[in-house]
Amino acid sequence: MAIAATSAKFRKTGDTLDYTPASAVNAGDIIVVDGLVCIAQWDIPANTPGVLKVLHRGEVVEVTTDEAIGSTNVGTAIYVVAATGLVTKTSTSNVLLGYARAAVGSTDLTFEVVCA
């Protein structure tokens, strides 16, 4: 049996997620939503609907911290603390962001991560 007609409506790209934060989110903040690692591309005021960019495997993000995470080798796993959006090398109770794209020096505050 053939289908008589089909129609579709484009809604949005599949790499975004609707998100309404309880507190203000700044552009560049890393947000974990039910284990899904995202980044805010624009500021989102508290209690206001916005959109997050979902990070996919193989994408590269530049991370800047205000405190060094310490020396790493290329390929070192980098995690996100879900409650705060801060990055860490500690796996326990945290969500995998990805892997260091290059070695990170002990005092480096900016480095690239290949998303997992």
C-alpha cells in the first residue's frame, strides 16, 4: 500500500536543545542536561527560554578556565562537573566532555578538547 501524501516542517537543526535556566547563563557556559553536554552560545536570562548547542563527538571546543587543571598529556580525559559546568580531570561523579587535543601545561588556562 502506497502512502498518498507526506509533508514535513523544518523546526531546527538537531544539534540544539531548548533550555530554560533557573539562574542566568552566560555565553560560553558549559551546561549538562541529563548527561548531555551543551554550550550556551548566547546569554540566557534566568527563567527565560533559550537554546543550547549540543556538543557532538569529534567537535573541538576551546576551554578557558580561571584556574589551571594541571598538566595533561594529549588524550587525557576531561570531565564536566554537572552541577557547576566546571572542567576537571576527575572522573568520579562527573560527565565526560572529551579528551585533551594536545598536552596542557601545568599553568595553562586555555586549551582545546575533542568532544566525546
